[in-house]
Amino acid sequence: MNSAALPSDGREGREAAAHRLLKRLNQRARLNIGVGILQVRYACDRQEATDRLCRGHDLAGQNTLADLAIAATDADADHRADPDAEWD
């Protein structure tokens, strides 16, 4: 079926679903990056890092902690030379 033939609310519904999916994927990616940072910081496995991130926090709190870990890591990396800068 041609999507142009669908009523606008059908398209809007699909677009809204796509936006929700993208938002959730972005959250999931940030959480995974946060877990990876904690794995390195605490020299632990994925499960322990996930437990540290999730313990006592709802999803919003987990996202906040992951964002803080990412921001701190990015800030620290800004003060170092990029080892891949001359890779070409």
C-alpha cells in the first residue's frame, strides 16, 4: 500500500511511533556507554557495572548517571591528545 494514500493520522501515528523508538534507542545507547565507562573505571564485568548504574535508581536516574559518566569521560578526554588523530 502506498503511504501517500493513507490518512494523515496514520502517517502521524507512525511518525510518533518512530520518534518514540528513536528516543528509546538513544536512551539505551547512552546506558550502554555508561555501563562501558563503569566497567573500565571499576575494572569489573558488565553485570557488576550494570548493577552499579541501576542500583537504587529508576530509569530517569539511570539515564542521568549514564549522562554524567559520559560527560566526565568526554571532559577528561578533551585534555588529552587523540591517539587516532594521525591515523591516516
